[in-house]
Amino acid sequence: MRIAVIGGGYVGLVSGACFAEIGHHVTVVESAKEKLDVLINGGVPIYEPGLEGLVHSNVSAGRLQFCANISEGIKDASVIFIAVGTPTRKEDGRANTEYVFNAVRDIAQNVKQSVVLVTKSTVPLGTGDAIGKIIQEINPDVTIDVVSNPEFLREGCAIEDFIKPDRVVVGLQSQNAREKMEQLYEPITKNGYPLLIVSVKSAELIKYSSNAFLAMKVAFINEIANLCESSGAVIDDISKGMGLDHRIGRNFLQAGPGYGGSCFPKDTLALINIAADHDCKATLVEATVKSNDERKAQMIDRVLYACGGSVKGKKIALLGLTFKEGTDDMRDSPSIPLAESLIKHGAIVKAYDPEGMDVARTILPSEICYTNNVSTALHDADVAVVVTEWKEFCGLRPEDFASIMARKVIVDLRNIYDKEEFFAAGFSYYPVGSVPVEQIG
Ligand code: UDX
């Protein structure tokens, strides 16, 4: 099939490359000149494992191309995806849908053939209806079926999530749209991955509900982690014990410094507003947002405690800055409030992240010094703070820290090391969700 994807950002590029990989002919429309130049010259403007190779091979095979204009990009398409951003609107926490509606108007003004118009962007409940009305006003002569097909791509494993999804959710209302969407996803569903067909509104809400539920799981386990620290229980055992119950499931029960990223913070806030618009309460989602905000703000206390109450003049090595491993995304990362507080409290901060430092430089306090590797960050440090669970950090042994740090102190906000092993090697070790182990004197 010939498809157009409006927006060459994270979702648009991953989806476009994956649709090409499963055999479709895809044109990705990207209006930002710098991004488009990178794509046309064979590069990829974001970090996502495997994406550059996938883009390259599909461009070479003639199944994937890029262009700047919607009118040119949609010329031969029978399905058009809108994959532009819906960032949080600062003034009220709602999803900003202006880029979606701009794209809809542009498509409606230029499309000559019948098409299925699909929102991949995360859009508030009722957006599909609003899109239908706009199209009807601008171009009543062409048949345009409006469909919602939310993405569930995790940064760092987005390609696998696309090709081997837990489910493909499609919201639609016409037989034509159903046939086109079934045909589009047939290379995936033939391998046994389920396609769930629902109404447009239900599809829109499935996306928000899924992300809010996962965010709630993370916030919940972080609250239990605090209780473990105060009571002597062990969070990793609690997660295992809970997760073995199939009704609960093992995933998203890893305690940490709080969730961040491009989706959970944005979608939880948007869902609260969507509920309010429908005169409903989202008490649990509100509590999740509050709990997570508090969680992130509390991370500084752990470093203060490990430093005996003050970090003034102390050399702190921050290991990891991105909101999780496998991405260069710094959006709403727990490292941001932590780094800001450390600087405010007078710490000397050296930071290292395998992928996130270019962006970090533009948003973290200018006092932070960035290093090219872990060892330089750890050199002469009083405390090492693990913020992101990069594989590169997980492989480190006590001797990798001991030989270069000034003091043997680790604050591990991701529980990536064996507490007892580090204690035996002379470290004071401060994990999340279990009591710390401290050397005497
Ligand atoms: C999420 C959704 O998973 C995906 O389906 C959606 O489409 C986009 O948003 P992503 O933001 O890439 O994906 O990250 P995810 O892996 O879901 O993690 C979100 C946050 O929760 C991260 O900050 C992560 O560190 C945190 N997390 C996750 C935990 O702290 N503990 C866990 O057990 C799982």
C-alpha cells in the first residue's frame, strides 16, 4: 500500500520506517528543514537503536522517502498518518493539538483521492470527531475516513514494539477503513499479534488509559519502596512477590527515581483534563502525578543523607541523565530536578551519559561538568549517584569505583548493583526500597 506519514519526529519516523519494512511504500513528510536535510542525506535526527539501519535499508529498497510538503507527500497515498507532536500546553496541562489540526487542514485542502486519515499522535478524546467536522467543511467532495491508531512504542525498543506488538488498536467507523487498516497491518497480524477494532473514541482513550495505568504502577511501587526503607522490607522481593500474581504482572514494578519521558508526564496531565471536560473525576491519576512529582523532588534527600547532611563542596558523579536507558531523551527526566538541587546546595557535579549529554547541556545548570566516560566522572568523586540504568553502568564492579573515587559511597536510584557485594568491598551503599548499608567511621 502507499502511505504518507505527516511528521518525521520520533513516532512518525519509527512508524514510517517500520511500515516500509513490512512492505508498504511510505513517504514521510517533515517540514523542519534541518531534520529533513538529515533524513534526505541518509541520517537519523534522533537516537533509537536499530532505526538508522532500518531507514537506510528501506530508502535503498525504494520503499521509504522523505519530502517537505503535505501536498506532495499525500499525492498517491491511500492511508495518511498524522504523527505530529501533542505537547503539554504549559498554561493548563492539556494536550496541544494545534499541529494535528494544522495538518488536517493542509490535508483536507490538498487531497484529491479518497483516503483513510489516521491519527498516530496521542490526541484527546473527541479529536476524531473534530477532525471529521473540519474535513467536511473544507472538502466535502472527497471521502475521508477518520481513524485512530495510537502507538505504544517504548523509546529504546520502538522497532520491536512496532513489529511485535502486544496489540494493534484501531478505532474506526466504516467498512472501508476497516479493510484498509486490516490490509495495512496484515504482515504483523498474520504472525499472531492481535488487532483490536473499536470505536474512534475508545481507541483515543485506550492510549491515555494505558499510559496512566503504567504510570500509576510505577508511582505505586515507588511509594512501597519508601515503606520498605522505613520498615526493613526489600522492594525487589515485594515486586517479585506481587509480579508473580498474573493479575498484577511483573512489568513496571521496578522502583526508581520516578517516571519521566515524553509520554507518561504529558498523558497523565492530559487525562486529568479530559476527565474534567466530561465531568468525571480522575482521582487516582491526580494522585499518581502528585506522587511522582514528590518522588523526583525527594531524590536530593538521598544524596544529602549519604553525604552526612550537606553536599556543599562535595564532588558528585552523576551516572546517567536520560529518563531511562536506551534513549537520548531528557524530557521530564528525574535527573533534571536532582542536578538543579545539587548545584543549588553547592555540590560540584560531574555527569556522564552515553547518549543524553548534548541535550543535557542545553537544559541542566551550566555549572555541571560533562565527561566523556564513566571513569572521568568518577575520578576523585565523594559520591557516585546512579540515575539511569544504562547497561554500561550495570556491568561495573566495586573495583571499578574503588580505584578512582575519593570516597566509597554509592547512591543507587535504580538498584542495579548487589548491595552486599559493594558493602563487602568497603562501600557505603544507598539503594531505593531497602535499608542502606553503611561503613562505620
Ligand atoms: C511509554 C509507554 O510505555 C509506551 O507504550 C508509550 O507509547 C510511550 O510512553 P516510554 O516513555 O518510552 O514509553 O518509557 P517506558 O519504558 O514506558 O518508561 C516510562 C518511565 O517509567 C521511565 O521513566 C522509566 O524509567 C519508568 N519506569 C518504568 C520505572 O521507573 N519502573 C518501571 O518498572 C518501568
